[in-house]
Amino acid sequence: MSQPHHYLAPELGSSTPSPATQSPTAGLPQDLLTQASHRLGIISLIGAVLWTLGLIIYHLIFRLPGAPAFPSPGDWISLSAILCSLALYAFSRRNSAHPELLLNLGLVYMVVTCADIAVAFFLDPIWRSMAIIPSVTWNGAIVLLCAAIVPATPRRMAFAAALAAAMHPLAFLYGHFSGLWDGPLIAIATRFYPDVLLAGTAVMISHVVTALGRQVSKAREMGSYRMVSLLGKGGMGEVWRASHRMLARDAAIKLIHPYMLQREGPSRAETLRLRFEQEAKATASLRSPHTVELYDFGVTAAGVFYYAMEFLDGIDLQTLVRRFGPQPPARVNRILRQVCRSLAEAHRRGMIHRDIKPTNIFLCRMGEELDFVKVLDFGLVKIVGHDIHLTRDDSTLGTPAYMAPEAALGKEDTDARADLYSLGCVAYWLLTGHLVFDEKGPTPTMMAHINKPPLPPSQRTELPIPAHFENVILSCLEKDPGRRPATAAELHHALEECAPLPAWTRLDAQAWWHTHLPAGAPPPSSPDSGSTVSATAVG
């Protein structure tokens, strides 16, 4: 602008998407509930620290002469509260912890903590001897804090807050009828009614949070799709996981907000809008199974431009090498041939991708197929003969590490062979785990692509690379476009003719995926691929 890693826009970070679209707990979208559950974990850790400090400070400063030595009954309560807090924190750190369950446990934690405070408060003689005046206790503050941190329906919050606020009165009622406290009953209501008022305020907060959650969910509706979780964002756009409201199908939604356009100025905003629309139309017009499929395109009533595309189950080539190292030549050959099939159709239709790089190529599970390649992000696509000028005169488009020399020079007559150069750079990365040129900074990198001959990939890896295959890769990296394969179809044929190159079989793919990315595995991280030098890319 991952379950295994899923579709992400290039240049954007990732997050683990959630399976549901909206939670019945408080009307909040699932990603916001996940954030709330993370905050709850932090609050529980802070609670453990405060209980520990309180226990230490009490024994050093406030403990009365003649009071029971450690551990007293009150100390056991403090220790149990510390363990409870640490247990909730540990549970919140588990990847499998569902935010719905965790937030419900947060309400239980609130009630239990208030009960611990009330009992510890009552057992200490110093508190029972204090003057009877209305006061806000720790319990009232905790109820109010949890209302802001732990989203819940007003009914659930009312029940939990009432229990929490009742803990002090219940402790003193028990003391009154058991003879441990001789104060009048009216004193209980006088002393603790502020906590009851705060419990009512907590219910109002939950009502407001629920209403806001519904508004957020409504605002996230894009046509027939409901936004689920943010996958990543860039300077000019966002990518969301979305769910179709009628079909059992997830999608990736790429969008651009009106405020993102407004801050760029009228002329620039119109260029960005046209480029976004061109990207959607270009993607929709392509039918290769190796090009990401576009489902829908439109503008919401709020002026948000969006398009929906298939949600992919797999891993991008950048992450593949970063996590698992250089790949066998046979597998690289198979990946490249699939990319060639996508590019061949695009080039035949007069489209030059201009941003072929590892993060824009996904290796997927596609039904029963494994190692199925999808080419993503036609945001920088150039349509030959198109009469709309969508680039600035001073702009350079592409990613420096994968940029053809003629693109680095900003030549107007750059053609489809620039994509084949970029694909050669991708092949180099897959085979060696290194960029073709490792210069520091975008300008030295582009100058190296223009002037510096690349080292053969066999000199930068310990894996054996057949000479014929290496020669095909180096032919893609020729400085002169005329010395490269003329078309993606020609490159595809050259890759098929590579010998002696063992096949990467279906059984090989099955074994790799079962070992490294089994279904339901945690998402691999997607490292930054380097900045895109683009004045017009939405992402």
C-alpha cells in the first residue's frame, strides 16, 4: 500500500486477521476487540505489580503493632490476587486466546479483584476504625477503568459492575451480622454509595461504546462487504480483510479515503483517483489464473474508493526467502514460469506492471493446488497507448532493488522487457537470498542497475545452480533490453527448456507445505521489502 500468511498489499505491515466479522459482545468489530484484549492483558500485569507493591508497602509502613506476621489472611488475599492477575496476563499473551473469551474473563477479573480488595479492606482493623464519610474506593475506580478498557454490552456491564460495587457493602454486612464490626447499617450506604454511582456511569460508558461500535461497523461496509480487520496501510491507502455479507467468502479490500486525497491537493488527488481506478480496471480485465482476481470496485456514499480482490492463503516471496532461505532451482523455475503466464497476458493487452518484486508475488494454497503463484498489485501499471498522463514528470516508478536500467533512467519508451528484468531480480533473490546489488540507498542501487554487471547467482550461494538455468536468469538481467528475452512467453519457453533441472513435483510441494506452513499455522512475518520510489502509487 496470515492461519498462514494471507494477501497483503506491498509496502504494508501485517496483522493476524480474525475469523469473525463483528462481535456480539459490544457491537465492536473484531480487530478493535483484539486491541481491547491486548490492553486488558497490560492492565492485568499492572494490577499484579500494584498488588505486590501494596503488600510490600503495607508491611513496611502501615502494619499496626501486634498485627499478625506475614503471611496473614490479608496477605493470602493479596497473593491470590497477584496470581490471578498474572494468570490473566499469561492467557492474554497466547495467540489462541479468543478476544471474546478474554474480555468476558476481564469482567470476571474485575469482580474478583474488587472482592479481594473488599475483603482485604475489611480484615485490616485500621480501615474499620476510620470515620464514616462518603468516599470513592479502589473498587469504584476499577469499575470505571474496566468500562473503558473491557468492551461489553450494557446488560453484561451492569451485572458485573453491580457485583463489583457490592463487594464492600457485602463485606461490611458480613462483619455487622457476625459481630466483627459494630457500625450502623446506614453507615454502609453512606460510605459506599459513590461506588454505586460509578457503576451506573460504567453502564453508560458501555452503552456509548456499543453505539460507536455499530457506527464503526456500518462505516466499514464496502458494497456487499463488511470490513473485518486492518491488514496494513501506506501513505495513501489501506488494505482490509473483509467478509461478504451473503456469501461464505473472504476478500481483501484495498481502499483510499477522501481525506487522503484532500491533503494532496486537487490536481494530485485527481491523478491518484484515476490511478486507483486504472489499477482496478487493469486487474479486472486480466483472466490469467496467476493474476490476483478482482471481485468488485466502487465508491461508498462517504466517497471512499475501494476494490475487493481474492483473499489468498499463502506467503509472499520476500518472506519465503527471509524465513526459509534460498529455494531449490527446480522450485524457482516453476515459480517463474507461473509469473510468466500472468505477465504474458498483461503484456499482450498492452499492460506493463512496473513493480514486479518478491512482495508482489504470492505463493498460495489454491484449492488442492500448492505452490500456486499469484501476481499482485497493478498500482503502477502502464497501459501502452493510454491517453491519460498519470505520472509526474519528475517521478521514478518502481522499487530500486528490482528496477530495470531503462526505468531507473526514466526513459519514456520503457516496454514489457522491464518487467522481465525485474523478474530476473526476483529469481536472483529466490536462488541466493541476496539482492542483485546491495548498495546503500535507492540512488546508488539504481546507478548499479544502470552501470554495474551482476555477479552470477552461482557465486553467491552454496546451492548448485544448473548453468543453463543461470544463463536464462542472467539474460533477463542484461542492461540492453534488446539482449533480454523479447516476451514473457519466450522467457517461459526458455525456462521450460532448462536442463538438466529436476522437476519440483506435487509431492515435493506437499512435503514442504506440510512441514513449514501447515494449515492453521501462525502467520509468518512479512519483512519490509524496501521503499517504493513512486509519486503516484496509492499504497
